Amino acid sequence: MKTNNKLGILATSFATFVLVIQIAVGTATAAPIYILSSGNSSASIDLGSQTGMNNWTVDGQNQLNQQWFWYRIGSSGPEKSIDTLGNPTANRINSSILDTTCIGSLFSLDILYSLTGGAIGSGVSDLSETIKIQNLTGGTLSFHFFQYADFNLGGTPNNDSGQLNKTSKGYNGVDQTDGFCQLGEDVDAMVSHPATHAELANDNSILNKLNNGTANTLDGNMSTTGNVKWSLEWDVNIAPGDTYLIGKDLNISGVVPVPEPSSWSLILLGMLAGVVWKFRSTRACRKFFPVRGR
């Protein structure tokens, strides 16, 4: 257990170091990127592009390709990613909590990210997201909010399975698995209503819908396998000045800690030593017990 803990610490520290270097070498006009860290976990969030949250590393292994948000006003306008609102602001409450705000002409959007990593080597991690949408107009706002997610559990993209969870009130979660590695997203019923629509796919069809310049409704496909991608959609009417809340919790478990490079070197040296020992033992046996009949 101590060895796993040491490997997990080194692997997570290395992953965080790489993310920091990526930010440091960016240009002065690069989009704002923030890193959260807690226990065995780190997460990277790009507020300035559809890249969005693009890294969630647990015990040295990244589980996420992309998670981001889109919106639509009314029934006919196209969906747009929230980064198009421009000029996001962020308040880093501590190393594991980030509060972000975007303000448009019709509404403001606040997302609070809170990362809770597990013990080093535990293979578990949790991320909560609280979303606040406030109507800034004097009339009712017909608002459509989309979450898009592309997780690569176990660090691989093509061998997952996904399943939507639905009740009579709507879609209240998603389950995704890759062997022992599992992801669960649950919509917090104490904070918000379930999603109105949802969709699972194993290609880029959902992302293409969100970016095709026309209004779309998710088709309700409940399950898929392969390179699992999914989206939840909330359709709401927000009264003048009111705020609509969405609370979600994502939990990852079953991640196998990744040894850092020096540990792999020790493992390989041990394997090589075993081969050499076996070779010498074989030669010694042949010397003292020669094979007859040759």
C-alpha cells in the first residue's frame, strides 16, 4: 500500500506539473485556463474555448477528453457554447474550488466547480458543479441549457459502455463504465429538476448538433458502447430577474494508479534480472548435468 501511495503521489504531481507548464508556455493572449487539485486528483478548465474542462486526472491517469456547456435562447436560435459570451471571470476560492461567471446581454451564467480527490492510490474522485442562470431581461426568458461530455475512462476511448437514467420527471443521471473503472453523474434533485432531454452516442453526432447553427433537441437514445459521448438538455422558462439552478455531481471510481517512469524502470530491471538468473541457472545445470545422446 505504501508503494502504491508513493506512486500515486508522484504520478499526480507529474500530471499537475505538466498542466502548469502547458499554461506557462502559452502566449499572452491565450484563453484563461485554471487547474484544480485535491488529494489524488487534478482538473484543467479552459474558460475561453469549447475545449472547456479537458483533463480530469485521477492517480496519474486522465479520464476526460472534454466536458463543456452550450445554450440556446428560444426555439429557433442556434446553440452556442458558453465561451462565446466572452470575458469570463473566475474566483479561485481555494486550490480545489473555482467560481466562474459569464455575463451576456440577456442572462448571466455562474458555474461553481468543486473537486474532491480521494486518498492517494484509492482510484476515486468527485466533482460537483452548481450552475446558476439569471434572467437579466424584463420578460420571460425561454432558455435551453446543454451539458456535453466525452469521458475516456481508464485512459482509453473506445471500449466504454454508457446508460442514461430516467424517471417520470426526466433524465436524472448517466452511468459510464470501462471494466472496473466507473463514472456516475447524478442530477441533484434537492437543487434542480432533472434534464428535459438527453442523448448518448459513440461518434461526434452530438457535438455536431450543438455546433451546426440550427436549433436541436437531443433524441433520447438511452445506451451505447464504444467511444461513449453524452449530453443533457434542460428546457426552462425563467421569469424576469429570476435564477434557475442546476446541481450535478460526477463521481469516478476504480481507477488503477499509474506508476511514474522511474518505477517502470525498476520493474523492467527486475524482469531483466529474472531472465539473467534463469539463463545462468540453465547454463549451470547443463554444466553439471550434461544432456546425453548428442
